[in-house]
Amino acid sequence: MPAAVLVGAQWGDEGKGKATDLLGGDVDYVVRYQGGNNAGHTVVIGDQKYALHLLPTGILSPEVVPVIGNGVVIDPGVLLSEIDGLAARGISAERLLISANAHLIMPHHKALDKVTERYLGKAKIGTTGRGIGPAYGDKIARMGVRVQDLLDPGILAKKIEVALTEKNQVLTKVYNRRGIEPQAVLEEYLGYAERLKPHIADTSLVLSKALDEDKFVLLEGGQGTLLDIDHGTYPFVTSSSPTSGGACAGAGIPPNRLTKIIGILKAYTTRVGSGPFPTELTDEMGEWLRTTGGEYGVTTGRNRRCGWFDAVIARYATRINGVTDYFLTKLDVLSGLERIPVCVAYEVDGVRHDEIPMTQTDFHHAKPIYEEFPGWQEDITGAKTFADLPPNAQAYVRTLEEMSGAPISAIGVGPGRDQTVVVRPLV
């Protein structure tokens, strides 16, 4: 049985949680393959809203096995708090599997993340301050602590001691901050080990066997294509690869097991944090989109920057990820507008660009070239089929589909689990 990947096609916050939850009844495993608790997915089921950060969205479907893959960096305290929060609402994490090869976020990662952002001032990246970047940095520098190290107190103690020998020098001598006591960290993380031990597994092997047994595996990314460490708006990006290529490395399954790449697009565009954003609206319309769409970060609560749909970015996401199907979210937010602008290209120093400019400098100076399309006044939140949508809403969807270069197979017309128009099956 093949695997499918769910990727954000903009700067994150596109509504991947809703898409994953929609597919939850059709799949057997849902795998989070990168990022950490710097990402958040919101799922609305009936009158209940769930904000998930580290746990895969499949945790909300009783028959699904949720998996945290090796490409994720895990703050164990946050993970256990999230597990306990769901337990208090009657949702069990008993089925959860955690890759033994995933890396842990340590106290020094969070301390360094916060202090370096403050030190950068106006040049800051706009991180969440949760230690994600420093944890990935130590992973690449081969100084990381992995989940499997929780099972060997001797190795864990040695790794903490080696890491803090260097990190405490930086904290105290460069940033004039208090050092971190190794023994206290060891005791804290050994406490986490007791609770996490039953969930630790060779998840790559588990997923390989599942695919061989005709199980359906859904790979779920955090953030979005334009935040990818290689393919995003560097340096204003995350520290991992949310794109479909990162799914294989972050879950431990080969590319030839993938048959569907499902991209998530918002009917307009948002981003959180610093960095270029060609269609950003800083006027009353931007505030209207933010308020009407409820555009506030799931993880941080920060206001999301809002702008019109950017077809240049959508085409880029289609190409980078090999998108086979799009799930268009929040179409209902645009109801009531007379005209809806769409960015079809950029202008940089008098030159038209139909694709994202090659250099960071040009992208920073890109000005959107808009085409306007007629809006609709009808309430579409009760639509069940594509034919239920007003003609102008149908035309808007078809326009975005043509400009993006991949079929739009599902459309979100409201926040609820049942408020989705399925044009063609996603699985």
C-alpha cells in the first residue's frame, strides 16, 4: 500500500490539521516527520477545538496509530503536557509511537534560542523561542541527545555533560546568563524517560512493515514550503524540511513508497514571523482578513500577517513538492467581498517574474502584479458539493487550480470537521 504526504504550500498555517483529520478515517498511520512544538495544528470536531503541537493529528482518530518520526525534535516536557491535556478530555495517547532516533530539545537549546533572538534585535529571524533551531544545529554538529539516550542513563549523563561544557561557556561568557546544572537536567530527563519508554520504537521498521501489510500511511509536515531550510525564504525559515522530500528522510521510508503529495493552500496567504511577503496587506483589508479568518498563531498566539493569494508561490510549491492534489482551505473567509485580487506574477525593477526570483535580494523587492476576480455574497459554510458553491466561488477555485498547476481536490468551507467539499477523493 502506498504512502501519502501532506505538505503546507505557503508559509505554514494553511490548515494541515483539518486535512489530516479529514483523512484520518481512511488511513492507518499518521506520521509527523519534521519540526517541533514551534508548529501548531488546530482541529475542530463538533463544538470541540483541539490545538496540537507535537502530537500527530491522527491522535484524534481512535483507529489510527500516531507516530512521531526521527526528523522531529521533541521537547519531552511539552509532549507529556500535551498527552495529559488530551487525556483530561478523554483522548488516549496509548497508541503513540516515538522514533528512537528523534532528537530531544534540551534546556540549553531553549535558553540559547531566546537569548540569541534578543541579541539580534531588528535582524531577528522571528523564531518561537522554543529551542528548535539550536536542537537541529546540535543534531547536525553531532552533539545532539536522542530519544534512545533516555533508555541509557550513563550515555544520557555523558551527553549532557559534554554539551553543557560548551553551552554554559556561551551562556555565561557571551550572553552573561546563568549556566545550567548538568545533574538537574539529567534528573529531569530521566523522569521523562519513565513515562516515554513504552512509546519508543524503531518507527522506520514499523512503517515499512505496515506498508508491506497494505496499511495506508499519511506523512504530516509542520510549517510550509516557503519555510523549508533549503527551499524557503532563507534565512527567515524553519530549521528542517517541511517539503515532500523531507518526509522520506524524516519518517525513514523510501521515496518509491509515495504515490500522493497533497498540498494545503489557504484561499489567501498568511505568514508568522519576519521575512519577505509580497502580497502582505498592512491596511484595513489585512486586518479584516486577520479578524475574519481568526489568523492568530496556534503555538504563539501572534498575529499572522495576511495578504492575497499568491499564485507564484503556489506554482513553486507544486514544482518543489510534486503536488498531485490540493486541499484549499478557508474559502468561506472571502465571502462578502466584491472583488478578490490574486497575485499572478511579480515585478522587480521593471522586470516581470512569473516564477520566484532566484536571489533573496530580488524576492525582498518583489511587488505583486494582481488580477481581480468577482467575489460572492452568499454564505458557503453549508456547501456539501462543488455545485453548491456560488458560480463566482466556483470560478475562483478553478482559477487558483489553473494557476497553481495541480487539481484542487477538496475545499474547506468552514472550520468544522464536516465543513469540507470533496471534489475528488484524496486517498
